[in-house]
Amino acid sequence: YGVDEDDAGRYVRFTTPKANYSAPWEGCWLERQAGGVLVPSELKPRKDDQKERKAEQRYRGIVAGAQQLIRKHGPMSARPLRVEYGGAEGVMGAGEKAIRGALAKAVECGELVEREGSDGRTTLLEIPDLPYGVTG
């Protein structure tokens, strides 16, 4: 669960192995606080942490690749980022679906900005203006 050996004694798993007449319950982790008080705690299996780290690393790679291409070519539609630069062998190193999700998240988080193209139909992605003194 990613807990140091020194801290492992602070955590207790609380379950009800047999509970007639109630719905199944997977239990919860409790953390021992000062004075022996037990409070609910969130512990995730290490495997989940590795999945989350890998997903975050993939997201970061896609966003960095998109920003690099936008710096080089100027504001771009999401389509060429997915189609022309996507795929396992492409510059982005990810499939179209992964790129679509990462670009949507990047816009939501403010790492990329959407604006209307000059034709009024196309949506372009660009790098947001950074405050003075901050570099991207």
C-alpha cells in the first residue's frame, strides 16, 4: 500500500467477515492518531498507485508533445494532433483516443486554450499566455 515500514503499525484494516442480513461490505482502513483514536483513512494498493503514475506520465508526455508542436507550427486543431502525430509510432507516442482525452483534460486544466479559428468553424488549440516571469 505504499506505507513505510515504520508507519505500518498506525494502520488497521476494519472488516466484517460475516454479516448476516446485510449487504456485503469491503471494509475500510483506519489510522491510529494521537491518544489511540482511530480515524478513517484512504490507502490504495500499490498497483493502483503505479497505474495512476503511469497515466499521469502518459498525460504529461502528450501535453508536452502537443505544446511542442504548437510552438513549432502555431495554433492547431486537435484533429492533426491526433491523426497526423498520433499512434504508437507518431511524435505523440499515443493513440487517438488517449490524445483526445489528454487534450480535453489539458484544456480543462488550463494547460492548453481553445479559441475559434478564422473560419468560424474550427477550434484551435494554443498555449495560454503566461504571466510575466513564468516560462512554459
